[in-house]
Amino acid sequence: MLGNWVIDNIIAMYDSYIEAKNQENFQNRYEGKEEYYHGSASGSCARKLYYQIAQAPESNPMNDATKRKLRLGTIFHSEMEDCVNYYVNSTGTLELTGTKSLGDFSILKVTQEEEIVIPSVNVRGFFDLLVETTDSELILIDYKTIATYPYKLKFGKNSKPSTNLRYELQMGTYGYAIREKYGRLDGMYLLYYNKDDSRMTHVSVPLKYLDIAYQYWKLINNLHAQGIPPIDHGVSPVEQWECNYCNYKDLCKGKA
């Protein structure tokens, strides 16, 4: 039927659009700087990072469905950036009239999507939001989209402490760079958005992750200086399941 043909083409158009936007993002943020590790990859498998920094061709590239899922996160990040800009441009502040959530504090300045670089460990990236209060405290916020099942595991009645610390290490990486630049950082928060039911919640990330993240990147640099890291569960891969979703899965097979 002609209608099916039209729908199939619209889906194909959207997949092509996502690919074009991904390429645009790469050109704007990463092209010509491929020698840097990505801060967003903090906590990843050491072998995967080795392939990335070596610019090895992906043996298992993401399929269209996965790219669509990731696009939802990009859309939410953009929406939050627009939200902050809306309040800053229209009212001059992020504070809503009558809010008491910040107690005696007021917001002096907000910075969004700013690049960070840590030359000593060859890492760069972009944080989501940095808030400076009138008493000069700096608060770092990162947005994360999450599906209902992992949301329940993390925040439900039977929640369990996660062994996956990638988000904490990512925040620690950004936070380390901010502390180096401004001389201080007073708080870090992950703001979660449930993609299925729109619930939002947040968790505080302890500042100890600034130094933990830096030590992680020192380890990665040391490992890569010796060549491709060996299979070493807890480091490469960090967790057993991640091999199933790795873009270098087939390339990595059979290599000690």
C-alpha cells in the first residue's frame, strides 16, 4: 500500500536525520581533537577506550533503534538548556517567585554546555550546568534520562546500591576540571528524568569522586602506554554485560 511506503520513508528520513545530527555534533565537538579521551566515557572498559583513542573502525556500530533511544537523551538535554535560558533571559534569574528551595542562597550565574579539558590525563568533555550562588558556591548538575526498570532499581522500594559508577566518575571528571579552573566545587548532582512516565528525581554525588575520577584516568593512560590492555574483569571489561553492547565487540574477540 502507498501509505506503508510513505511511513517507511518517514522512518528512514528520521534515521537519516539522526545520523546527520550525530555527524554535525561530532564535527562541532570532536573533529580534530580525536586524541582526547571523552569525559562522558568515564568508567568505561579500558580496551574499549583504547580502540576509541586509536580511532579503530567500529566492528559493531549502533543500529538505528539504539540511535533513536540515545536521541531522546539529546532532546531532553536540549530542552533543559532551553529551559534554563528561558528563565535567565526572561527574568534574569533561575529562581521562581516565592521559591524557598535554596534557603538564603540566590543564583548569581549559570554556565551551560561548557568544555572542560584536563591536559595531564588527556581528557576533555562538556558539562551540562554549573550554577554559581551569590556566596560564590559552585554547584554542578548533569542530566540523565532513564527507563522505568533501571529507575525502579535505583529509586524503588527494593533499590540496591549500583556497582556501575560511570555517572559518578563522569561527574567527578567534570568536577575535577571545574575545581582546577575555579579553585573550588561545592556540590554535584545527577538529575534523572524517567523516559516512560516523566518522573524526575536527583541524587547527590560525593565530592570524593573528583579524585577517584582523576585516578581512573591516570590508570587508563598508564595501561594504554603499554599497548592494548589485557582482559581483566573490573577494568577491561568493567562489567561482564557491557561486552554485549560494545561497538568493538567483534574486533576485541580473540585478542588477549
